[in-house]
Amino acid sequence: MRLSVLIDALPPYARDVARNLAALEGERALTAQQLWGAVLASAHAVGTPAVVRAAESAAADAGLSDAARDAARGAAAVMAQNNIYFRAVDLLDDPVLAAEPSHLRMSLTFKPGVDPLDFHLWTLAASAIHGCEACLRSQAATLRALGARPPALSAALRAAALIHAAGRILAAEAARA
């Protein structure tokens, strides 16, 4: 089991999260690259060291190429900036501000080094963690245009939810120690 280290680290009260993480490994709506890239991008979006280490190991064990691992990390990095900026602009609901250019570099989104559908599934997962509604809507539209089906979007979001939950649980447990 690729996520066994992470699953075993969860306390008994989080057994539903542990079971869902175990089930995630059998996800059929995503290719292996899509799944493990979503897990890795989500872990980097969460930033909890134990979760990042577990996701890095799982992605490597799953055979994710160096280029795919870099693209997943890059998806988390570019969404860390975009999600904050575009969520704030969206929340401010100011058409003048919305018309301003962001001046944020995001060239990786145009040449991610992997299949664009895979990369955008990973940005969707990172955006779900950061809670940027504008980004989620944009990425879902892009994914639909690339041919992604709803089960794939749901699976990427589920990966984000589970990795986020594991990160929050482990951070809380570390704080209790």
C-alpha cells in the first residue's frame, strides 16, 4: 500500500479518513499519473511535512516520472499564488479591480511538461484546498474542454479532500504532542 505510512500515522478517531485514503489507491476514474499527481499536488498545497514526505514516496513508488512530479509540485506552487490573488479579487467583487492585470507569472500552466488534462486536474485539487471559487470554476471549464468527465473531477477533488484532512489531523496531533 503506497499510502500506508500516512494511513498508519492517523489516530484511531480518524479511521474514516484512513479507510478513504486506502480506497483512494484503487481509484479507477483517474489514470495512475493523474491520481498520484493529484495526491502530490495536494500534499504540496497542504504543506504538512509528514504528508508531503508520504506523497512524494507514494508518487515515486507509483512510477510517476520526474517531469510529472515536478509538474505536480509546480501545480501546487502556481495555485498557491493564483488562488490567493484571484479569490481575493473575486471576493472584493470590484469590476475595476477585476479588470486589472494580475502581473503574476504562470507560464507553467501553458507548458506543464505533462498532458494538460493531467496538469489541470492537479491545479483543480490544489485550488480546492485553497478554496478559490473563481479558480475552481475556471479549471473545471478547462478540464471539460479537454474532455475530462465528472468522475475524474470528483476523484481529483476527493484526493484533495483526503490529503487535506490527513494534513490537518497530523498537524493537530503534532500540536498536542
